[in-house]
Amino acid sequence: MKYGYFNDNEKEYVITNPKTPYPWINYLGTQDYLSLVSNTAGGYSFYKDARLRRLTRYRYNNTPIDNEGRYYYIKDGDTIWNPGWKPTKTKLDNYECRHGLGYTKIIGEKNNISSEVTFFVPRDFNGEVHKMVIKNNSDSVKNLKIFSYIEFCFWNASDDMLNFQRNLSTGEVEVDNSVIYHKTEYRERRNHYSFFSVNKNIAGFDTDKHAFLGLYNDVDSPDVVNDGKATNSKANGWSPIASHYIELELKPNEETDLIFILGYVENDQKNKFNKDGSINKDKAKKMCEKFDTLEKTNSALNELKNFWENLLSKFNISSGDENLDRMVNIWNQYQCMITFNLSRSASYFESGIGRGMGFRDSNQDIIGFVHQIPENARERLIDIAKTQFKDGGCYHQYQPLTKKGNSDIGGDFNDDPLWLIFATIAYLKETKDFTLLEEIIPFDDSDNNHKMLDHLKASFYHVLNNRGPHGLPLIGRADWNDCLNLNCYSENPDESFQTTTNSEGKTAESVLIAAMFVYIGKDYKELLDYLDLNDQAKEIQKHIENMEKAIVKDGFDGDWFLRAYDSNGDKVGSKENDEGKIYIETQGFCVMANIGKELGLASKALKSVKKYLDTEYGIVLLNPPYSKYRLNLGEVSSYPPGYKENAGIFCHNNPWVIMAETNEGMGDEAFEHYKKIAPSYSEDISDIHKTEPYVYSQMIAGKDAKTHGEAKNSWLTGTASWNFVAITQSILGIKPYYDGLIIDPCIPKNISKYTVNRMFRGSKYVIEIHNPKNVCSGVKKINVNGKNIDGNKIVIDQNTKNTKKVYNVKVELG
Ligand code: BGC
């Protein structure tokens, strides 16, 4: 069953039934000001950091779900309704929610009144604009009462929910004409406030939640709206809100607009207050002026649309498969930007309080985003590197506002350092900006000058210096699989699996980190050679070879790669185990790294994936699931069978298998696996899938779950960037390299032609791929601007760099 449809021309998903199986959301903002908005206008907003600078309140796990947002109530006689259906849930004559790139338009119609609210964050603006256009489609005059509603958060979203003995007494607002200012804690150490404005005169306002709603009412039935009159309440403590009351008279067919702005302002210390002690509102006033007319607002919306148009023009394809085209051209790239901006912090499955930016997560997010705005990726790499320690270890997470490592979580996730090498190389292959390697970036625990290149070295040697009895890397608290906690041994439910360590940690080894070491290490060695650091490269090569040998000797289990050794030195992910016999991660990564290829290990591993892990909705993480909690394994065995890391379809590492399959020339299988999890292909089963059909989810319940096929944790997942790399580089075969573009497709045999438009180093490459013999892979010839070239790399002509040349490339497979 579907709840809407894709409108590819407008780059929108149009929801036509408000009762989606879960709130289907969108993100507003591409820079510092960010918002989440659901298909019924639920959600919240923040500046830079969802924990430390939260503007509006949200109550998680609420009943009913998603009961907080930016609401507009329309009172038309005795009928009260919202354009987004919620919270009144008055039945609408027409409803549409159009989630587009950086904006959401919600259209509601009731009793011949139509209301269209477009929510967006203009470029270079610390606020969100809600453009409301209301039209009277009837043949009589209508007198309408409009009430806006948002609830303010006291900035630190965690403290806001917990410390209400204080917070119920600190709330303060100011009202100045049509602008309501939220200034809690501005009197003391904060130099920021927020405001909610409208570009029309108002007939009243409310700023006290209980006055607006009535103490015992929910947002679906506010007293003020029911009475049809604002109370002009001023919040003193309790819960400050902002509600404008506007009276409108609309003649038949008359249309009018109301432009609301929810903004964030920072003042410097000496300009905080006016003489009379009120807050300095200059900046807010300027912000209101920016969008006080429909023309100005529409032009900012167009500017935002052009911004996206331009970004997406950097990579797009035409394949004849509409699902594939819209995933690659629109939604996958959009999701890559969102994951880059938010890491795993704020979604409808992440509170915005628990996690900041993840070291491994943010590095991986870069690989699918770097072609869009490489400068932002560069800045992020520097921020991440700053949270690394001298010995190569690092903080697992950091706060986006302070950019400081989060000491509650600490480090010792031994895969983390390698992801920094991985992401840096992705950046260098896209840009050839080797100046990044010379940037001076201090380690968290040292003030000395160190270059980025030193950080990469420290990362590599951190793995090397922390190996166990089989010469394989020690796992530490966990590797990529945060739930494989082999040193945890926790019997206390009040302990976190991620931060508890009850074993010395000198035995448990990770075959995944070993495979990453080989895969990423090979690229690292190649980079050092490229930089003429040949001695270092030789040294690296030796270590990689030794690690490969260790994996072949002690990391293969007969038909597939082992996953790990636990703290007792026993195998994990082995046929010797009664449960959890085979894991996906090492099958993907070891084959990607060509480990034991000549011995036939790769094909054996991939056959085992097919036999034991593949399902109709994707590849599960392990099999068979753990049926009971295992002290030696930790959180992985804590989930009920089929969910999350315990045999869920963890979408993040499905592309590792896809990329492994392309390594083996298996184009048909790789594309089948791609289609199983790419959400657009599952749109028809949205009732089973439940989460948004336009973005990847972290997890789909596996074959052992009671709800096989049901997805969770949509939006913020490394699945986005890995799948973008898998489809564009491994399947469609356009691989950026230091000195050019490598063309190396591995496609299903039945694709006979497709075109890729790729901006690369300032020039445009229009690449037509022809497959007359219906093969999966193998480039027979390449012609660039009428001339055949040798090999399958289009070498960048340094002289034409940034001259915006167009290269017409014809590729023949066969
Ligand atoms: C985390 C990742 C982790 C993955 C697998 C995600 O929730 O953000 O860091 O690799 O789970 O456990």
C-alpha cells in the first residue's frame, strides 16, 4: 500500500494520506539552523546542536505520537482545523504534504478554505520561514481566526526535560507588536534568544502555555482557539509558548498570505540589552524585514531550490529505471547531505540529546557527500581529527557546538581511527587537495604541531600496536558493530554496553578491523607512494601483507570469514558456534579487500552470504540469531531475534556485500541486493516497510523477526553514503581518483545503456555507457571528445583544470 507518490520533476515526495504508518519527516536547513518537520507539521528546531541550542520543545515517545510541532489552527465558524490534519485531526476535504529538498509544503482544505503552508530555512539565515497562503474558494465572505502555536525549549534539551524544578521558574518572554521573543536565561549567561514573528498586525497573542491550552487540555483542543479569542498572556515561568491570533476577512476567491519566522539571534556581550533593560532586538528586526513580503519569501525559496538544483547537477544519471534515477539523482544525495550535517544526532529515532557527531559515523558520511561541497568535508575532517589522541585512538563522539570530545562515552572503539584515513582519502580522490595533509591539527591530548598526515599515520599504527594472540586487531569496546562488546561482560542492567569494560581487553580480536586495515591500508600505501613517501609506503605494505596472512590463517572458517575471537579466545561467527555462526561484515569487507581471493575465499564467502543471510528484503547481519543473552558477546545478543544487530537487515553493511560482489564481477547479484534495500523500490509495500519510502532506514526487521520487512531508524544512517558509493562507483563504475576518473562498471547484464553526468574538478563529464554484448563488466574502449584513450582512466588534463570544459565520453563494455 502507498501513502503518496514521487513527483520527480519537482523532486518531491507527495503524501496524500496523513495517517502514514509512522511520521514521515523532512529536514529543513543546510547550514547552522536545522529543523525536523513531519507530514503533519510535527517536529522541532535547533541551532547547530540539537542538545545545546534547542529552540522548540519536543516530547519523545509521546502519546499520541508526534504531538509537538509548529501548528496553525484555523477557526471558521464552529469548525476548527489544521492544514496538516494534526493536532485537531478534523477531517479535511483535501490534504497533501509535499516534502521537497529543504522545504515542506503542507496543503489542507476544509469547507472551501484552502491553506498552504511552506516551511523552509532560507540559505544563510538563522531561522525558518513559514509561508502561509489562505484562500477563500467559496462564494461568500469568510471571517477566519488564525492561531499560530509553538512551544519554546530552554536551549539545553536535556536539562529542559529533567531540571523542571528550576525551569518552571525561569521562563521569560517579551512581546513587541507581532513578534514574540523567548529570552529565558538571557538575563544571565546566555547571549542568544529566539523569536516568532508574523508580517501582519495581530489581534492578540498568548505566550503562556496553560493560558493558551488550558491546564488539562492537549494541543488538539486549546481553550483559546475554542473560545476564539487570545488572552494576551505573558509567561512568567512555567512553559513559554508563542501564539499569534490573527483575524482575517476573505471575500469570495480572495487569497492572502501570512509569513511567520521562527528565528535565532546571538548578540555580543556589550550589546545584549537596550537602555530600559529589554533585549536588543535589532538583529531580529532585520531578520523579519528580510522576509516580510511574499515576493521576498518566494525569491528565497527559489534561491534554495536553485541551490539544490546546482548541487544535484554535480552527479546525475539517466538509466531508464525511474526508481534508480530518483534514488541516485535526488533522494540518496539529499540524505547524504542530511547525514553529513547531523551525523546520528537528531531524528525521529535519535533524541538529539544522546549523541553528537560520531567519529566513525561522520567519517563514513563524508564518502557520499564529498562531491557535493568538498570544502565542508574538509572542515569536518579537521574537526574530527582534533578529537584524536596522540596514540591514534580517539573520542567516539563529539558535540557539534563545542567540537570537543564527549568524555561520557570516551574512546577505545578500535575501528574508529581507520575511518579517518578512509574519509581523508575519499576527499583527496575527489579534490586532489593535498594541502589538507599539511594542515596543522593538534591532537586532543597534545598542543604540539602535527599535520593531518601525522594523524593518518597515528591511526594506522594504533591498529598495528594493538593486536591480539592471532596477530589480529584487538576490538576494544566494539568495532563498527557497536553491539559486539567482547570485553564488556555486563550483568548489571544499569550499565551501558558501550562504556562498560570488565575484561583486560588483550584477547578479543576483530576480523572486521583486520579487513578494514587491509582495505584502507592499501589505499593509504598508494597515497604515500603518490606523495613519494616510498619508504613509509613499503613499511605499510609489509604490515598489510602480514595482516592478510593472519586473516587467511586464523580468520577463515572453511566457508566464510570469521567475525572475531572473544575474550576467551573462542571463535565468533563460526560453524563451531550454535548461534551467530556467520556475520555479514567480514564477508563484505574481506572480499572488498581481496583477501585470499586467489585461494577462492571470496567466492566461498559470497556463496555463504546467499545461502545463510539473504532474504527477500535484504541481507541480515548474522545467522542464526542469538536466542538468549551471551555475557561474552554483549549487546548484540540483547535484542530479540531479527532486530537490530541480532540478525536484523542492517542496511549499512548491505552495500559492503554489493561492493564485494562487483569485485567478483557479479553485476546481477549486486544490483539485486541494491534494489532490495533502496527505499523507492519498496514504495508499494509502505504499510509493511513503515518508514519513509524516499530515504534509507538503518534497519529492516530480519527473517527471524515477527515483523519481517518493517524498517526503523530512518534518515540518520551510514547506509546513505555507502549506498551512494556502491551504486555510483561500484555498480555504475564512475570512480574518482587523484589524477582522473576511472570508469569501471559492474552492472546487471540486461542494462544496455545509461548516461552519467559528473562534475569533476570544475569540468563536466557526460559519460555514455553502452553494453552491446550484455556483459556485467569489462571496459572495451573509451572515447573522449572523439579520441580513443588507452586504459579505463580519463586522466585530468591539468591545464584545463577549472576551465569548465565539457568532456563527451563514450564507453563500450564487452
Ligand atoms: C551507530 C554506528 C554503528 C552501527 C552498528 C549505529 O547506530 O551509529 O556507529 O556502526 O550502529 O552497530
